[in-house]
Amino acid sequence: MFAVVGLMLGMLLAQPETQNYHWPLDIAPQLTSSFAEYRSGRFHAGIDLRTGGIGPAVYAANDGYVSRIMCSPWGYGKAIYLQLADGNIAVYAHLDDYFPELRDHIRREQHQRQAYVVDLEFEPHQFPIHRGQHIAAAGMTGIGAPHLHYELRDSQQRPVNPRLLGLSWPDNIRPQVNQVLVVPREGLGTVNGDFLPVILEATNRGSGQYTTEPIRVSGEIGFGLDVVDPGTGGYRLGVHRMRLLADGNEHFRMQHDILDYDHNRNGVVCYHPFYLDKGRFLLLWRWPGNMTPSYSYSPEKGWLNVDSLTSNAVVIEINDFHENTATLTIPIQRETVPASFSPGISSQSGEVTYTVYGNALLVSVVFPEQEEIAPQLLIETAAGIENNAFVRVNDTTWRATFRPTLSEKYDLNVNHPRINSEAPQTIAAFVRSDTSRKFTLHNVEIEAASDSPHGVLFVGVEPVSRGTSSALYPLGDAWRIWPAQSPVDTPVTLRFPLPSDYENSDRVDMYRRRGNSYSRESAVIEDNQLVIRTRQLGTYQAMEDRTSPQVSDILPTQGYHAQTRRPHIRATVSDAGSGIANWRVTCSGEWLLVKYDPDHSRIEWERDHELPSGSQTILFEVTDGAGNVSRIERTVVVP
């Protein structure tokens, strides 16, 4: 697969920069986001352009036709897709408006369907477009501040680095390296005498040259960089390419030239998922199951065996999309493990912790004093008991690495004279390419497909105290399903016991804790269980949303005498529980085209036609994700 993708990318790279597409805006080019930047587990598929506000004209890249439009409060908001004559596709998103003929057609469809949200496709003859034609107005629909999302795709709908198609913008600033993550391969390498990753600060030596302090390594290690490309106006953009050089040769390359929507969520393992709270470390090795084309250039997986190197440093070369270059040099010193440690036997009990930071489980035993007696890790399955060895990494700490080869439920016990006897730590491990399996832990059933794990997916379940929410009613038990940072490819299925203390089962869902708030995971009830499919582990609680949405700041006021047959009709809407799911406004029974702006919690009539004269009843109906409805009427007199 990777060789084929690499060949296709090579052909694309060979195209000269002569496409000369019309720039989408008539203002000075300034990027606020670049191609393939990190976007919460996926990649940004285009570039974002500063518009300076709402309303600037948007122009067609080349001759072609409108092949598709979307109109939604979320995601791309209002978007236009142009099928270009050269076979490529241009996408313009977060628009404020479409050109008049297209706008009128969309509104007719919305009225016919009685739906603001539409996704329409067109034939070539319906809306032909010529190069440089004014096709839209820039806006801020969907998400965020005013800007234009501009995306170019090839004939196979794959987003393409716009620099390959001739687009250019001012950029003469080199990439900036902030931190380096040095990761020992699970059980096969060490960093500074330990099996844990180490974060190094990068020192800027000037002229794009960066260094770190020396690091002691052995075996196989990998690197990740917290790196940005400073843009004009203070924006922090992403980089185009990183190359890992060892003994003067390219060992691994990551290069953003083409994306694939089928695998865009593999972005979750292009940045180290377990260290996102420390920095966005773009990886220079290929995580298992990572099919992103950006990681298809090197036949090797990217792990570097430092024991076979002759030089005392590794070098990472970083380029932005205009080939501005920075270079990072990491001095390395080779070490042998185990080293010699102080003798002594602790008189106090040790503490056991379980950590996942990749595709292995790291079991650590830490004593308050020197301890030279090695613990034993006993791993029990239905087939028997296996004994894993611990390695002493300093005077007081021992570690063992467990990387299963089969999907199974495991009981882990640490045996040592000064470890308090406790119930075993029970975990489920799902191994990629093994068969689909399901296991039950603490009354929670976890089912994973063969391609759900990115390598190995470890799952532990612990009952925790109930959560609290002003808008939601907690039901039954809460569970911490760890580790929350685990990357998941194909969603896993979680089945929770259905609590009995609900009022209306239709209003019950599972909610995942996010700091001090909760994120709804739509659940279905099957066999007295609440069932969800998710890519996100974490702390889950069954909750019932018994509160209807809030509707306030309503216009018109009761009995209002309008001065026009197109009065302003709007309201502020909010829901702190399951969230706003639907909205509907009618005038004496006639459906009105009303947009929803989730950023400002507002619904507003588009004023796209005149209301009937006389006394009219305006009915606002707002529904949340649990089906609770708020209905409010206002009477308006229309001239």
C-alpha cells in the first residue's frame, strides 16, 4: 500500500507549479491555518485565509461548475464545491452567502424540505462557473471567527497540498522547534536509563539551528517534535516535511502533500496521543495502523536502533511549505542497561502503578528506599500464568513491560515481600488484526473490531463517584474507562447497565466527563443496556436530561406592530444538558427559513420573503438532544 501511495505522490510532486489558479480573495494573502495542521485527532484538509471580517468576495479558482453545496450550522457551515475543468475540486467553506442564482435555488430546496440543513449535488449544466467569477461572500458559519477555508482536492477527492498546484503566500520565516519527545520503543529501548519517554527543550542557536542537551539512549528509540511555522500576523502554522537523519542518511520522512478522507482520523496517531497535555509532538515513526499518506514515504517504521549508529548525534530537518528550513541536532550517548545501583533492601512497602503511553503496558514498582530484590509480574489468563521480569531503572524503581500478542482479558499481580497483597489489576487488551473480541469488566462490556486498536488497545474499568451537573440528572454508577488518551481507529462498542432510577428512558444517554462539563454520547437501549459506539475512552456516567432548552431575548415582543412585512424574528437558545438538536419557527403555520448560530446561541429568520398581512402568530419550537421541547408564541401585526 505504502509503495503505491508513494508512487502517486511522486507523480503529483513532479507537476510544475503552472496551474495558476485564481486566488480566492481580493485581499493580501495571509494564512491563519495551514494544510495538514492538527485538528483534534484528524488533519486540517485545506488552508484558512484571513478575511478581515464578514462579506469579502470569494472568487472561483478556475472554469468548472458547482458540483455540491452544504448549508449547516456546524462543520463547514455554508460551503461550495467546484468541479474544475482540470479534474481537481475546489472547496470554499464558512461562507456567509452564495451568489444570487445559487442562493435562490438553495432556498427553494430548503423550503420544500422544511430544513435549514441541506447537502445538495448538481449536474454540470445547472451552475457553470468561469475562472475569477464572484461565487460567494466570506463569513464565519460553522465554527470560529471570520475566515475562509480553502481546500483543493484531486479527482479522487483527496485533499492536496495547495503549493503543489501553484498557490503561494508570503512566508520567509523558518520553522520553530520548541520541544523534542524521545520515546524508547516498548521493551526494546531506554532513554536516560529508563523505559519512559523524555521531553527535551530545544535551544535556538540562530539561523534555524537548534540543539538539545545530550541524552543517554540504548536500543530502539523514536522522536516527536513540538514544532510550528510562525506565520505573518502572529499565526502559528504547521510544517510541511520532517526528515530524521542518522549517520548522514535519511532514516525516516514525514511529508504532508496529500491526505485521504478514508484515513484522515489516523491523525490521532501522527501526534503522540498520550502527550497532548505536554505538547503537540508530530511523530517521526509510523504508529501501527497509521495509513495516512504523509507517513508513506519511508519503507521502515521509523524506530532508530542507536546501538548500530557510528555518529554521536541524530539530526532532524524541518521544512515549511515554502522550503524555509530549520535543523535540530540531538547529541546522544550510548548506555548499557541494567546499570549498577546502590545495594540495600527497603524496610517499607512499595507502590505499584500501571501506565500506558504506547503499545505496551508499563508496570512500575517504586519503593521509598533502595530495593535490590526484583518484583515479579504475574500475568494470568484462562490459559495459565506467565511471569514477566522487572528491570531496575534506579535505586528505588523497578519496571516491567507487558505487550500482549493476543486479544484477551488479563489479571496482573505484582509479587514481592513488600508489596501489599491486593486484588489483581484486571485489564482487557485488544490487538490489531486479531479477531473481534468483547470482554466484561465491572459490568461494562467492551467490544472492539479487529481494526479498532492502533496496535494494542488496553482497557481498564474502575467504578468512580457520581458526577454532578446543574442540567443533568446522574443515574446509576459512573465508570472510569482508562486510559482516556488511547487512540481508537474503528469505534469500539461500550455496553453499560441501564440504571433503574430514570423517569423517561428516551431522555437517558451516556455522558463523558470533560473537565467540569459533560459531552453527550448518543446511546441506544438494547437488552437492558445503554449502548454507545465511540473512539473516546474516559469517565462515563448515565444521565437523564429532564430540562427543556432555554429560549430568551425573543423578537418580536408580544403584540409588536411591525413596520415591514419582513420583521426581525430571532431568539437566543441554549441547552446545558444534551445540547440543541433542532429548531423550528412558523408564522401562523407557515415554515420559516431560520438559521442557527451555535457560536452565539442564536436562531434568526433569513427574511427571505414577505409575511402575510394582519395579526400573525410566531411559534418558536426548540428541541434538545433528549427530545425535550420548548414552545413559545408571539403575536405580531404585519402591515
